[in-house]
Amino acid sequence: MKNLLLLWLMMLPLMARADLDAALEAFDAGDYPLALERFSLLADAGDTIAQFNLGLMYLRGLGTEPDPQRALLLYRQSAQQGVPEAAYYVGNLFETGTGTEIDLEQAIYWYLEAARQDYAPAQYALANIYVRGSARDRDYSRAREWYEMAAQNGHSAAQFNLGVIYAEGLGTERDFAKAFDWFFTAANQNNAEAQHSLGSMYLAGQGVQQDYAEALQWFTSAAGLGLAQAQTSLGMMYAAGQGTGQDYQQAQVWFLRAAENGDTTSQVMLGNFYLSGYGVAIDPVEALKWYRIAAARGHPLATRLVRQTSVELSAEQLSRAENLASDWLESRN
């Protein structure tokens, strides 16, 4: 009898693992009701992975109604057993006030629990808290320390933000060489903002030898990833003929993409192109449309451009431009 009991005890971990695998398979297959049932049984038995996944299901409303309070409870149970991902989620729920009141002290506590286990997203989140703090609480030096840890752990957004800290001299001496190195590291992980920053450094010759061809290459890469600011920068380079032959048609293509993505500088540039016929047929109605859009989005020069362009147009043209701009703005709301 004793041997049978020992054999049974030895088999329990294997049985639990099989139950967990079955729950995970149901989740991956999209059978959320079954996954919820199996994760619930395992979570009640103290399985940390089941607690974490069940928390995710309650947070997102998978197979059940969303219940962020229950999600917080489950994440906390998992975190208290040493799961860094769960501790990070507890911190995030306290930071955002999801399922609980906003409590930055609790958020920092749980982020620290995960960060001390070398969990990069928690290190990044801690740094962001110190960057976003009030004027009294903001601490760029501590932010830099946590960005550095997350960056060393391969977190591309932390690498980019660390580059910004060095480029702008926030809580440290300005150091373009270090900024360039971190931007380069993040850029090679397809971080579009870092790629754009690299392009800007090559364009201005900051921390690196000025090189328009390299700037064009990095702007092209970031623009291809959909970053509106990079699309605008690329349009500017084609318009000026920097790193490439001057090409107003290519410039217009990139200004249009950026403008459709909400970049007000490109919206003004499109207005200029249509007003003057750069790469496109002259069309003052289309020009006024883009000026109006940029003005509505807060571009500092656009209101004056609207006034200057409007005096040259007929009542019918003014009406068409206003309708086109209104339709565009309404489609983005």
C-alpha cells in the first residue's frame, strides 16, 4: 500500500502537467469556455501558470464577461508565487486603475517585484513612471537606470528612450555618441522611432559624420514601418534632393502618406505642392483642403495659409474645399 501511495504521489506532477497542457491547447485553439474551466480548476489548486492565464481571460473577457477585479486577484496570486509576468500585470492594473483605484505606490511595488527578476517590460514601466512624474517627482536619473537595465535585456523601446535621454541630456550630460549607439541598437530591432532618430542624426551630423545617403536609408526604413514623422522627413529629402536626386513626385507620395497618417507638417507641404504644382497639377481647392485640415489639427502656420489661399478662390471653390476638409476630418473621428 505504501508503494502504491508513493507511486501515486510521483504521478501527480505529471497529471497536473497534462491538465495544464490540455488547458493551453484549448486556449490556443480558441475554445475559451473549455480553457476557462480547466484553468479554473488548476488555478484553485495553486498552479501559477493557470492563475496567470485565467487572469488574462478575465481581463480580456475571453470565454467569460470581462472582470478586471478577478483578473487582479488571479495575477496577484500568481505574482506572490514569484511569476514576474504576473507581477508586471498587477503593477499595470494599479497604474492604470483597472479593476482597482489608481495607486502608483502599489504599481511601483509590483513593477519592482518583476524588475528585480530581470523582467524587461517592468523595468521599462518603472522608467516611464519616473519620466512621466510631476515636476516634483520626475527623476530622469532613476529613469535612466531602469531604461539601461531594460535596454541591456533587449527591450527596443527602452533602448530608444535611453537614446533620447542621452541626446537631450535628461538627468545626465548630453552625449550624442551614446545616443547614436542606443538608437542604432533599437533600430536594428525594427524600432521605427529609433530608425527615424538615426536618420535625423545622419542628416544633422550629430554624433556621427553627416551622411545624406544614410539618413535617406533610415528614413525609408522607418517610413516603411508606417511612422508618419519619418514619411514626412523622407518627403523633405526628396523635395530638397538630399541623398538622392530631387524628385517632387516621390516627395508628394510620402507627404500624402504622412498626411493621411495625421502629420500636420506633411498636410501643409501637400497644400504647398498643390498650390504651386510641385509633382502634381495645380489645384488650389486641394491645397486649401489640406491647409484647413492642418489648421484644424493645430499646425501653427496653417490658419494664416488658409486665409491667404481663400482670398484667391471663388465661393464655389471655398465651399468644395471646406466640404473636402470636413469629410476628411469626420472620417478620422
